[in-house]
Amino acid sequence: MSYTDLREWIQKTDEIGELARIDGADWDLEIGALTEVAEFSSPSPAVLFDHIKDYPVGHRVLVGMIESLKRAAVTTNLPTDIGRNDFIAAWKERLNHPTLIPPRYVDSGPVMENVFTGKQIDVLKMPVPRWHDRDGGRYIGTAHVVFTQDPDEGWINMGVYRVMVHDRDKLALYISPGKHGRIHRQKSFDAGKPLKVAISFGQDPLLFLIASRALPWGAQELEYAGGIKGAPIDVIRGEFTGLPIPAFAEVAIEGEVSPDEVKEEGPFGEWTGYYASGERKEPVLKIHSLMHRNNPIITGAPPFRPQAGADDCSSLIRAAFIWDSLEKAGVPDVRGVACYQNRFFTVVSIKQRYPGHAKQAAIIANQCQTGAYLSRFVMVVDEDIDVADFNDVLWAMCTRVDPENSIDIIRRAWSGPLDPIIPRAEKGLSSRAIIDACRPYEWMKDFPPVSGASKELKEKVLAKYGHFLKR
Ligand SMILES: Cc1cc2nc3c(=O)[nH]c(=O)nc-3n(C[C@H](O)[C@H](O)[C@H](O)COP(=O)(O)O)c2cc1C
Ligand SMILES: [Mn+2]
């Protein structure tokens, strides 16, 4: 096990030279803007904010936890020198043969160093940032973990669903339709009951990472996290909810979401790069108890416009999930998967084995649990295309696609209020383009040969004449 809690994780990140510290920033927009700048710089460090305006020294905010492959490796118990393809392969292997270790319930933990109930509760005693200038409030939950229990089936889910502060003991919890927490909420409301929730707002980055993945319905994400860590996750049992709360969490609350009280949530700068879901009335989360460590650290991952590249940790893990789903659905000879622009554009390469192979891969990649929500384009390419090289991908699209024949549309698929292309009144469904950018199966043997010198010839001429190219 590489580290125990967030504080040890920060130390490790510092040791590998990937931690920046910024003192003096304002919780109001400055932390958000600095986070955006750090995220789009290369290399992109994790940033620990301290001496935050209006707050006691030591009340901190940490962002950029898994923005580099090295930090993602530290977090997910993989070697720090791992490369892109090995990282995907390791995750694919984990999904194929998951190790599940149930959490260990303990009586107490650092999270209980300070416990508040009733009138003593005030979440704004912590430096909760206002991340983007049009945000409808301060968001305490962007890199947190929301625990809920299925009222009928009993299993416990972890999800990342954004949390806005209404006031000192009231929060807004926004869960998109179709997410597990939303189905738990619906089941509770249908039974005329509030939804009990426990939320940690600063915790081992692994828990955040696992909570934000689309594991199958019924899968207990805490057990997956334990499996990856190689040790059970220590949790206390929430007194009010009975739900697990990570014992080493920095900040946590217990509370309930009631069907009877609603209040405006949003707008929020979202991962699409827009404030698309605007402001809606959402059920209010009333806090029953607030607990935090001394000098608490809030973890943050505010969304910004998606990055073009396919090499951020989240895209690599998404690729591994989609690849795993393709294999589990029996699609043979998948050679690569890459995700661009977050959920919007997925590329799969296959070695075409039979007519229809490409279409089958495309539809499963687009409609498996990880691929289905709010995606836009899925493209299938032949095995000679490097899915991680966007030039290669574009070249395949421009030369092996006959738009009239190679593009299909899936209509009325899973989307939601965050989708910028759907008018506000109609949120919920969107279409997908399936692009078959493989050489047409029927005549692929006659497809024009690819031009360009062979690798061997290039190596040979470089060895002989390469010095002429150097300046
Ligand atoms: C930083 C971050 C913020 C997220 N915010 C939300 C959100 O506000 N609402 C939501 O429904 N999903 C949000 N998600 C996506 C869910 O966490 C993700 O779909 C996850 O699979 C949900 O868990 P579930 O599959 O157990 O429902 C967010 C993900 C990340 C990484
Ligand atoms: Mn889940």
C-alpha cells in the first residue's frame, strides 16, 4: 500500500516534485482561475492552497489530484514510471479480474476530531471556493464522495455529484438522471422517505477516482477501492445515516435530502465548457452533522472545458472501461481505445474479422455503461491507426469515411441537462454519430495501399543522412 490518507498522499506528491503551493489566494474566483491555469499548463501540478483570504491558516484546498499520469499511478497503486498503454492495460486487467476488499468499520478516526450538530454546523467555516464567475453559489463538492444506499437492495454506492452551499447547514446535491444516486433518491422518494446521504469533502484521492467511475449497478465502489489499495478502507458508521464515512476523511457530513423542500441549484461551470444546466429547483440536503479533522483540507476538481488530448488519467481509465465492456460483450480483436474531449468523442481500433464487426464495436462502445451518458461521436478505425495519435485519427476519418455511407445516427440516447446542444425545455435525450472509418469490409483488400516509406527504410536513411537534418 503506497499511502494511507490524503495527507500522506500530499507528502508523496511533494516528494515526486508534482506539488505546487499557493498562499494568499481568495476563495472567491482566484482559486478557481488558478486551478484552471494549472490544469491547462504542462506539466500540470497538484496545487495546495493555504493562507486563504478570510480563513485561518491551515484551512486548505487541494486541486489537480489526478491530472498527471504519475500522480494517477501513485493514487491507483501502479508504478510511477508507467506509460499510457500500460496504464490502460493495468486498468483493463483490474476490471476483468477485480479484487474486492470490503471496508473495515472502525469506532473512530481523524475525521471525528471536530464534530458539530444543530446550530453549531457551519460549512462556510471552511474555505469553500466560488470556482467560476457565473456559478450560482460556492461549491463544496467537486472532488468529494457521496454515499447512498439502495433502499430495496441494500448495497452502498459511491458517486461524485456536485454539491453547492445554500447556507450554513443546507446544501444542494445535483444528481443527473440515470446515475445510481439518483435512482436511490427516486426509490426513497417513491416510498415517501427522504434520501439519507453521507458525504466526504476531502479524502483519499482514490475514493474520489473510483466514485466518479461508472461501475455497474449494484457494484460497491468501496470494495473496488479497497481492492486497488490492497487493504480495506477504514470507515466509521455514520450515527444518523448508518452509512460509511471514511475514517481518514478531512471533512464529512451526514444529512438527508427531502422531497418536500426544493431550492435553486446552479448554474455551474460544467465539464462541457458551458453553464448548460442553468439554474433549476433541486431537493435541499439538510445537514444533520458536520465533522472535520483539525486544519481540514477540501479537495476540489472543478470542471473546465474538456481537453483535446486523450492522455489525462480520467480519459485513460474511461478507455479501459470501454475496452473492458467491448471484451465482455464478446467483440474480438480490439486493438485500442481512446477518449477525446471527455465523454464526447471515442475512438476504437479493431482488426476487422467479419462484416459488421466495426458497427458492433461502435454501438457497444457508445452504449455500454461508461460510454452511453452524454456522448456525441464514436469512431471505429482499422488496426494500423494509432488511436492515441489525433493526426492518425483525423487522417482515417478524412480518407476512409464516405459520409453518405459511413455514418449512422443513434437517436434518443441517454443525455441530460448538462448537454449544451439540447434546448433547456427538452433536456434528457440526444443523438450520436457512429462513424465507421475502417476500410469498407467488402473491398478492403482492394483499398488503395497506404503510401510512405517503411519504418526500416526511414531508420536506414536516418542513420545514413540524419545529420543533414540536424541544425
Ligand atoms: C469532478 C466530477 C464532477 C461530477 N459531477 C457530477 C454531478 O454533479 N452530477 C452527476 O450526476 N454526475 C457527476 N459526475 C459524474 C459521476 O460522478 C459519474 O457518472 C459516476 O459514475 C457516478 O456514480 P454512479 O455510476 O455510481 O452513479 C462528476 C464526475 C466528476 C469526475
Ligand atoms: Mn455506482
